[in-house]
Amino acid sequence: MSLILPKRTLSRRQLLQLSGLSGVGFLLGGCGTNLFSDNLRQISEPLNQSLEALLLSQKPVPEFPVSAIEVDKLLINTFDFTPQIDPAQFRLKIDGEVSNPMQLSMGDIQKLPLASMVIRHVCVEGWAAIVQWGGVRLRDLVALVQPKSNVRYVYFKSADGYYESWDLASAVHPQTLMAYQKNGQPLSADNGAPMRLASPIKLGYKQSKWVTQITFVSNLLPLKGYWEDQGYEWFAGL
Amino acid sequence: MTSAKHKARSTPSQTFLSKTFHWINIISLILMITSGLQIYNANPVFGGREGWHFPDFMLLGGWLGGGRNWHFTAMWLFSLNLLWYGLYIFVTRRWQRRFADGGDLKALQVSQNPKRKNYAWHRLVYTAIIPVLLLAILSGLAMYKPAQLHWLSGLFGSWQTLRTVHFITVPTVILFTIAHSLLALKVGSIRLVKSMFL
């Protein structure tokens, strides 16, 4: 069997067109390309996200030994400022399309089972750090508030104005935590105290710090997340 | 090379599919490298944020988010192009004739004919780039989905090693492009180069 097609040649004009195309990459680098890369995103993001949703499994991602923790590698990123929150005053509000909306104090949360994991935290910028996180499984909070059957997404609001949204399947993954400990210590303000999202299955920008409100919804809103609304991918699955 | 039995000097010719693969490979590699360097600059593999950054004219996407959108779109073009080409050379058995083999290695060691040696080098170099491109895909996947493809990421050891292996594609492809162009000119002059592009 042969796949060889009839011989064809390109004209000089076609060659020039093609070589122009390959030069486009260099030209676009310099000028404002956000518009064009947003168009590209509309093509590839649905494809890439459906692949990521397909790859997602509820099986825990293998963890690292405590000896592998990289204390210095977790860099601090914030989009604005670092809120200082009094843990005694802090309340986590859980609402939206749920049967039992509630407000939990840190005391209430710490009475729930403590889950600990040593996982790789991967930043969109390319760096990664092996970190231990301790906290309550988000799925345990989900079980408490009982989302209605039409709920498919979860919004997270932070004290600094940051906002994020997740697919429900990733939110109830057994390693998605509302963490209040890092590397065996209480969480510091820089890392999101009193409570932040932590998970091995999403990029760092999905893992909101200083979370004050969790809202269950059936549809995504026009605002999907601080960085997603600037052009990052929404699913951001690892 | 075409069969030269009946002609004293044959004109080199390439199949339409080979030329298509070659063109798409060049374009997609330019997109992958320029958008990849944009991502690199967000946190350089060597030295982190304090490390050396690539100049703007080498970058595609305008910012990290734009670079990622380009990279994760062009990855389909790049890898699917390589995939159908792999099937093509397998089905047509071109892999047996068009790539470096034992004869080329032997020629490099014992041949007294400089033309035969150049030809062997040429075939060896363009054959060697294929595993480099496959490694770029594997190391890229290992970084793209380190949780779901943890078995693949684990093969590379540390994250820094993984990033380095993926990045090494860039200087390797640039050096390859230079060597491949020079060898093609040496082996078949501009006629051979034209046969692949036109």
C-alpha cells in the first residue's frame, strides 16, 4: 500500500506566502498579541479542558515522603495585598444552592477530621514545590451543606478580593483540602491564613488563599476567576 | 534520493506528504519555541526569577497567559503532525530506507569516500532529531499533567530535571537546524534544499 500522492510543486508565490507564515511567530511576539492569543484560546481551551476532565480521576494522586518537602521552594504570589485576619473573628460562609447553608468558625472547622498530604504544588509560572498541607477535606464540608443535585460548580471568594471557580468533581477530590496547616505548622498570613485551598490536581492560581466564602452554583457566572478573566485557562487541571 | 539507475544526474524529489510534514514541523516548532520561551521567562529554569530572561523579540504571546495559550494550541499541531508522519513512514516502510541504518554507521567508520560519509552524517543527524522531538513531547506532558501522569513525571526525577530536559529541546533544535541545513547543502546542494521546500 502506498500513500504517496501525485507529485506537486509549490510556486514561488506560495513559497513566499509560506515563509511569511513562519515569520508571523516572530512578528507577533513584539506587538499586542493578547487579542490574537485570546482567539486561539477559544479554539484550544475547550479541547484541552475536555481532555483534562477526562484525565481527572477521584483516585488520590501518589504522595511524597515527608523527607521530600522543599521548604524554600514555595514562592509567595498574590495579586494585590496580604490580608491580616483574626482567626477568632473568622467565619467561613458556605452558601449557594445547598440544603444547609452555614457559617463555620475555625473551632468548628478544626473539629472536623484533619487530612494531611505531601504533594507537589505547581505554579503556572513553571516552578513547583513539594509541600505538606493539613486541613479539612472540601468533600467533608460538601457533605455537611448538601448541595442540590443541579450543582456543578463551586466559587471561592477571598478576603483580598480574589475569586475562583472550580468544577465540582475536582472540588470533591479526596485531596482537595481547605488547608490551615503548612509543613506541620499553622498556616502563615503569606500562605493564606487562616484557610486556603490546597490540591495536587490544580495549578496554583486555582488554590485561593484567605478563603472566606464557598458558594455552590449550577452554572458558571461571567466572572470565572481573577486570572481566568485575564486569559488563563479555567480548568487548569494537573 | 531517487533511483539513479537510468539517469546520470537525478533531480532530488520529495513526496508531497514529506514536504507537508517538514513545513508544518518547522512552523509548529517556531510557535512552540517562541511561546515556550515566553513561559520560560515567567520563571527561568536557570536561576528562577533572578535568572537570565530571553529578549522580547524571541517571545510569542505578549505575556505568560498568551504564551501558554499559544503553547497549548500549537502542541496539537506539532504532535499530531509528528504522529501522522510516524504512521506514514511506518506504513510506506520509509523508515527502513530514508533513515540512518547500519550501512551509514559503517560508512562513517570505514568509507574512504567523503561523499558517502557526508551522506551518512546527513542521514544520521536528521534521524537523531526524531527522538529529541519525542522526548520534548514526553517531558512536556510530564510537566503539563504531573498529577494524572505521575508515572511519566516520576521517570524524570526532580522537577528541575524535568524542566531542564524539556528546555534542552530549544538549543538542540537550533543546533540541529544549523547542522541539518549545512549537511543538506553539502550532500545535495541547493537542489536538495529546494526539493524539500518547493
